[in-house]
Amino acid sequence: MKKKVFVMILGAILTTGLFTGCKGENKESKESVYHIGISQFAEHGSLDNCREGFLEGLKEEGIEEGKNLEIDLDNANSDTATAAQISDKFVSDKVDLICAIATPSAQAAYNSAANTEIPVVYTAVTNPEEAELAGEDKTPVGRVTGTSDQLPVEAQLKMIREMLPDAKTIGILYTTSEANSVHSIKEYEKYAKEYGFTLETAGVTNTSEVSLAAAGLLEKVDCLTNLTDNTVVSVLPTILEQANKKGIPVFGSEIEQVKLGCLAAEGLDYINLGKETGKMAAKILKGEAKAEEMPYELLEGSSLYINEKAAENLKIELPEELKNRAEEVFTEIEG
Amino acid sequence: MDFAISIIEQGLIYGILALGVYITYKILDFPDLTVDGSFPLGAAVTAALLKSGVNPYLTLPVAFLAGAAAGLCTGLIHVKCKVRDLLSGIIMMTALYTVNLMVAGTNNVPLFSKETIFKNEFLSGIFSGGISKYSNLMIILLIVLISKFALDGYLKTKSGYLLRAVGDNENLVTSLAKNKGNVKILGLSIANGLVALSGCISCQQQGVFEISSGTGAIVVGLASVIVGTSLYKMLKKISFIKVTTFVFLGAILYKACTGIAILYFPPQAMKMISALFLLGVLILILVVDKKEKRGKSHA
């Protein structure tokens, strides 16, 4: 009897092994088809845009899904352990390249692929140095490179100053667990004084706390500005409603937020960021460059987005010069 | 096959966490939510120690002690301040979030360039060539075996029997002239010590401390314990394997389930697969249980 149980358990373990093992062995080794594993950390507008841009970038370099590209897409649903499992799977599938979107996925992918030949290309990592994905001078620490989505903080502060010449205090809501946000807060602290602002921040740990934190912050500030903070941005409408009631302008950090009713943003275009990343990946796949020799890249400059309707509601006169410079001016508020 | 190894590695690491949850949930009958905080606490302590260049093997006992301290606090809040069990766990879990941020210094600490229990000079001397692929698994297995047998051994001591008695029949403990509160506190300490140990190993395996790594840890732990103990119940009569081993098996199965979801299902389906898996196991056990009972009544 005892033996039987042993056999059963052993059988169970072996079958899971078989299930998981078979996919790797089925892989055909066609030279012309590239196999890329995309590990995305969470379902999120900006990250989705990164992914789309990445595929577009590859396409522009002649690597296209359905033709010579096989994509394996997985999403960690914001769980670090799952992110590790996903990149482990890509490594055991022996993909040609792993594309990791957002810091935790990038770190997991780098860790999984450390002792292999598989290159990792990341995007939407705000600070690759702090994440130990790059050394000083942007040089890679291994077979890993990519693009950073560092916010154009100075440009944003300058734009806010132009729009609100009398504002004294800027408020920022952020999640204490998001590496990108913590880093951006440091950047704001560094530059706020130069533009004559004092900074007020409020940290939250999840979406349910945002509303209260916003109410507290709005008591103290002349305007709010957003980061690319996933938690805060996901409940942006609540913040906007509260701020609008008090007539306090809210600035965004990317196009989607301005569409939703933020006054303006000097932001990144995540599709473009993804495209840059896709082009880097194409170079690596074609053998034109090596990941371990490519420094990570930043998107040059920023694009200004303005929402006229929001300005009208807040009775703010938009400077002509800003309007002319804007990449896109929205006249409606979505949603 | 590499992916299967990675599943077993993660399963064993989370199995140590499940062992802790087993103590609180099954033995003490205490729904302890401290776990969501003590798991990353173990990782935070580890990250802080490794950053300061301490011998990586020292992180294991220190993380255990840190977790035990957290469990001690939960116990004190529950027993001394008379706060309800669920609430005292929630209080500690919430407080630990701040503690973890302070201990680690920031929310994300990469450990790629540091020596860890999986990657140091001593190890690269032992493991080389072909078996280096299995070195992580062997190290994890060693820690797992030590913690499992230590716990098995402890549960057989007098103090261990008292621990089990508290969950089953509090009055018995009182009638033995023992303070049941103290026993509970001890149990919570050991449990959270194990959870933190699991966090310590996990962050070294993944090469990074991440504050959000604890979110949902209790879910993984509970699921593993329920699957493990249910299997144990089902096979009790025909097996000599201890329930603690089944807890590890439960954790591995749970991780295998996420693995299968990653392999064969669209990304959005992952949580549903995990939920269905858990439900499936519970129904299976219900069916087997009923059959057994029917068999008995016929006999």
C-alpha cells in the first residue's frame, strides 16, 4: 500500500514535469523565425502601449508576427513570483530574446537569463542603474539592455511655471511600493526649488487610500502633478473630481492622462518608447549589435499635451506659445 | 524540463511559507494575516544584510528571528490586548509594510551583484559543470529538509504537544496548568519565523527585494495548506508520509498550476486557473470523502 502512494505521488510530479517539458521540445529550430518572449508586469495602459510600440518597432525593421516572428506573451498580474516563473519559462523554451516590460519583470528576466545566451531587452524601466540592470554611464551589466521611461521632470516643472506663474506649492500623490514613482519623487525634489516650487507629497499603498490622500493633499497645494504611478493613475478620475471642485489644476505625465482631463502634460509617448525598444531588439536579433555592448536609451525630448476643456473649466488662460508648441490639444474630456 | 525545476524550486520555497501557515491555520486555528508582512520582512532583512556584506548564510537565521519577532507582536496584540485574531494579524501586516520599507531602505533592492546563498565563491567550488543547474534546487531542498524535520521534531516535544492542544481544546491546556496565551504566542512566532525564512530564500533566488512580493502571500500559503492537508486526509490510511510533507506537495502543485496557466492559457486567465484548481481539489476530496463514508456504512 505504501508503495502505491509513492508511485502515485511520483507519477503526479512526473506528469507535471512532462506537461511543462513538452512545449520546449516541440519547438522547431527554423533559422528564419525569431521567437520572442514578452514578459509584461501588469495590465496597464502605458505598458500596453509599450508592447504595441515594441511590435511596431520590430515590424519597421522587417520582423513581423505571422511572417518571421513568433510571440509568446505573458502577464504577471503585478505578482513578482509570477514574473519570475514567466521568465523561467522563456529561458527553458530557449527563446531568442526576452522583452521585459516594467522594472520587476526586467529584473526577473535578467535573473532567469543570467547564465544563458539569451539577451534581455527591457522597456518602461525608470532607473536601470538603481535596478542594477545597468552600471554607470549606462553600460549594461550583462546581456541586458533597453529603454528607460524616465520622466522629463524639468520640462514638466518649466511648463507648469509658464502656465501658473503664481503657484507656490506642487502636490504629488504616489505609491510607496512603486520603484518608478519613488525615483521620480527624488527627481522632483531635486528640481522643484529651481523653478520656485515647494513640494508636498503623499504616499499611498493601494487604490483605496488615494481618495483620502488626495483630499488631504488638496488642502495644502496650488496644483497637483502626476507621475506614471500605476496605482494613482488607475483612479485618476476620483482625483480629478476632487481637484475640480476646489478649482485646483492637475497636471498629467502622459497623453492618456490629459485625455482623461488633466490640464496638460510634458510627457512620454509610450508607443514611441516601445518602438525604440523594438528597433534595439531587431538589431540584436539580426546580429548587428550585442545586448551586452549596447547602453540603455532614453527617449529624446518630451511632447506637450494640453486639454483646452480642462483649462476652460478651471478658467485658466493658456499661453499662446504653449498652445503652439503642443503636440496635441484636446478639446474634450473623455469618460 | 528546466521550467519544471523552476516550479519545484518555487514550490519548495513557498512550501516553507505554507509550513508556517499550517501551524497557525491548522494547528492553532488562528487565521494569521501577518504573513503578508512577514514574508517581505524576511526579504527586507536579507536585502539589508546582503547590502552590508554579511555572510549570506547568516541571513537565514536572522530572517527567521525577525519573522519570529513579528509573530511575537501579533501574539502579544492578540493575547495581551485582547484584539481579535484576524484583526491582530491585519494590524501587524499593516505596520510591517512601513517596517519593511525602513529596513530595506527603499521599495526595490536588486541583489544581482551581491553574494547570496545560491551564488558565492564557496558554492562555485562545489558545484561546477552539469550539476550547477541543480545547485539552487539542492540548496533549497537542504533548507526545506532541515526546517521540515526540525518542525516535525518540535511537534513531538512537550511544548509541541501543548501547541497542538491549544488548537484542539484550549481548556485542556488550562487544566494542565499552562498558560494558553503563551503557547499561542510561541506558535505565532515559529510560524512567522518560517514565513520570513521563506521570504529570505525567495528574494535571494530572484535576486531582488520587492516590497510588493508579500501581497497575496497568505493566499498562496492557505491554498497550499488546504491542498496539502486535503491530500493527506485522503491518503492517510495508505501512507506513512507526514502531513508536513504534504504541505510542501500542496505548494508545489499550486505553483505547477500557475506554471500550467502560463504555458497554456492567455495571460488574463491565470487567476481563474488558480481558482478553478483550488476548487477542483476541494471537490475531488469531497467526492472521495463521501465514497469512503458510504463504503463504511455499507460494511
